[in-house]
Amino acid sequence: MTASFDIIIIGTGAGGGTIAHALAPTGASILLLERGDFVPQEAENWSPHAVWKQLHYRTPELWLDEQERPFRPYTHYNVGGNTKFWGSVLYRLRREDFQAIEHAEGVSPAWPIGYDTLSPYYDRAEQLYRVRGAMGDDPTEPPHGPYPFPAVPHAPGMARIASRLREQGLHPSSLPLGLLNPGDPNGCRLCNTCNSFVCRVHAKSDADVIAVRPATQHANVTLWTNACARRLVHDPSGRMVEAVDVERQGALERVSAPTVIVACGAVNSAALLLRSASDKHPDGLANSSGLVGRNYMAHLATMLEGVQWKTNADEFQKTLAINDFYLAGAHAPYPLGQIQSQGRTHAIMAKVTGDAWRWKGLEMRFIPEWAYELWVSRATDWLAMTEDLPDPGNRVRLAADGRIILDYRPNNTKAHARLVDELRAILRRLGYWSPKIFAHSAGAKNTTHQCGTLVFGTDPRQSVLDPFCRTHDVENLFVVDASFFPSSAAVNPGLTIAAQALRVADHIVATRLT
């Protein structure tokens, strides 16, 4: 027997959770599907060994790389999706990111909407996700009103670094962070387990805490956990999705709704549409353009760790950004990207990464954890992040057995190498000397900022979705995760996903719920 709803939303992350929150007050009957469960509040939330060595929360699912070798992706199936593990950096795209930009290795294409279209939804998303920030220091910040809450103050060591960065002629600015009531007894503790950790006290602005739990307080919203959407089923015309096949409690159930919203993340949303191929859609649902799964992007990202002999006492380091290299300028005739300070690295995190390295022919796996602790206790961590460019050859596809293949080769590497060099030089001027500036990059297996696999646009031949994220080919199917990005920009995508989800919610209310 098929259960019926007005709206089915597949996924509970930044896109699915936000749009559920926006649509809940309409009174429409909503089914929210999550393939995982709630993350329990437990000691492991803040345990570096559990999170980084045991991979306690990461999916055991294996994907295949471009040579069809298995790897375990950095992704999580739970209520709130990957937002449970994000560092809560919630940036607006720069105004220029919505326009075509010449890069070192190609052109970043224009979006079908401009910054001014999304700006009021950025305002709403910042309010919803309780963003803390400060205006006036970032040379690339687009125009907007004040942040809902003041910026998180720099720890003493980070404040000194900010001052010394200004002495270098740079413009350090505060990272916009989604944190709840820092400093209050029941608020954020500004601890050293934020990046890649679950917040045990629910003081991080993730989609579970901010959006899903409030949405499910409405009687018209039903949440199914441990419920994985396996296939979208269309009507005889092929123009409407009429049902979703859901694997739940060991059985396959079919549910239906006149409006279906997919928000599984850029990789899994593309995989779901490819898995839903039929005689009407032989190459995958809504894939007349041939672009479903193509143009995968995930940012070029390199972590650098500067080490000094003096112990670093700052627990919460993730408050600084440097955007001086974001656009073309005196440093280069093309954009390089962004630099952010990062949360603290724990010894086991460094060891898990270092165990795979060799240094001067020596295997680093023999270095004990206590030695790593001496290292990281004296460290400040930084991220250099560069836009990678859409390439149809970078794609999500399915193996014969249905497993996900992530066929991805980073591009725009020249610009990223220059940004890493700029950051190395900055760190040296701060007193970190070169042999003690360590770098690590996820390379071709980077899945943290995945986007671009179901690009939106005005031309059905050149895009999968229209400007309101509805598929061109299927009239009642929307996608509201970062799949819709035509370009990746060089800032964290979370706030843009949430803002567009709010915009799409308004569109659905106006066109499908009247």
C-alpha cells in the first residue's frame, strides 16, 4: 500500500533540513526521509580517537575512484547530514562569484541568478543559522546588513596573529560562524572539538538542531529515519515523479507526493537520479542534457600547520580569515582563493594522517602518539582553499553493481599552488620556519565541499535544473543541495545551500501549494 503526502523531502542536511523548516508552517503534509538516524549525545562526540581513528560516525560505505579502486568517503548518514560535522563557517558567496571569472586554468561560469537575487535569502539564512560575524575588515565582502550576532572574539594568540597580519599589509577578518550562545552556561564552549566533531551540547548551528527538530514539532511533518530512497518512479508520461521507493526496516516501501525534493548531497543526489533510469529516461531521470553527475567540484584544499617551540594555549583557533588573494590583484592576474584558520589538530588526528607518509625514506607510522602531541600542542592550523572549475569529465557515475564511482581529477592547481606558497610565506613571517610548516591535502578523494553535479540554468540543453532548482525534464522534482552550483567559488558552500533552499521554498509555496 502506498502512503501519500503533499511533499516528500529526501535528505536532512543543509538543503533538506532548511527547506523542511521553511515549509513546515504551511500545513502541507511533509515526509522527511533520512537514511541514517539521530547522532546520540555521547562521549564519543568529542573523542578524537573515536572520530578520527575509529571513524565512529563516518559511513562504512565504499565508493570507487576514477580507477574503480574502493575508498571510504568523508561523508555521514544521519539527521543533519554532514552539517553535524562541519566547522560552522557560513559565508556568503562574493558578488563576483555569481559572474563569469577568468581563472588560471579556465573560466568559472556565471550563475543564472545574481547576488542581489539571493541576498535577502542570505539574510534569512544567517538569522536561521545564528551566524556571528563582523563587517568592515574583509575586502571582498558583498554588501549586506549587520550580522545577526557579533563575531566570536579571537583567542589571545589569534588576536596577536591578526595584529601581525595587519602589519604585513593584509586584511584579516572574522570568520562568520554559526555557534549558539558562546560563553553561556548552556551554549558553545569554544572547545577544541568543533571541526569534524559532533557538538555534544547541541551548540553548533547544524541542520539537525536548527532546522529538522523544530520542523518536526509541526504535526504535519513526519520524519522517517533509517529510510533510504532507492529510486524515483515517474508516471507513464515521464514528466512527473509519482512515487519514491524507500528501503526501511529491511523492506521496500513506496510513498507518493505531488512534489518531491531531493537533497542527498551532490554525489548521492546525482546517483539517485542515475539509479532512477527508465525507458523514458534511459540515461538517468531528468538527464536529457547528459549532465546528471557531471561537473563535480569539491575545492582544492590544503591544510598547513605552523609549529613553533612555544606551546599554543588557544583552545578555539577558528576565527580568522584572509581574503586578500580571493580575487585577481597585485599578487596574481587571476584569483587564488581563501585562507582560514582552523580548529585545533589533536595528536591522533595528526598520527592517522602522518602514518601514511614517508619522510626522507622513513615511515612515519613508527612515530608514537606522544610525539605528535608535542607537535600539535605548539601548532596553529590553516586552510588554503581554491576554486576548482567545472569539468564534464569530473563526474559521478554508477558501477555495474550500483556502487558510486567518483571520477574526479583536481584542476586549477596552478592557482592553488600559488595560494599555498603565499600562506607559507605568511607563516614564515609570523615566525614559523619552513621545515616546521607541514601540509596535507585530500586531493582527488576530497568530498567535503561537494557540488555541481546537477547544475542549474536557463537552458535545458546546458543544465539539469532551472533557476528555482526544479528539473527541466520532470515538472514536480526539485533538488536543493549543492548539486545546483554552476561553480564552486572558494568559500564554504553551506550558507548558499541554505539560502537557495529558502528561495525554493518560497517558490514552491507560491506555485505548488496555492
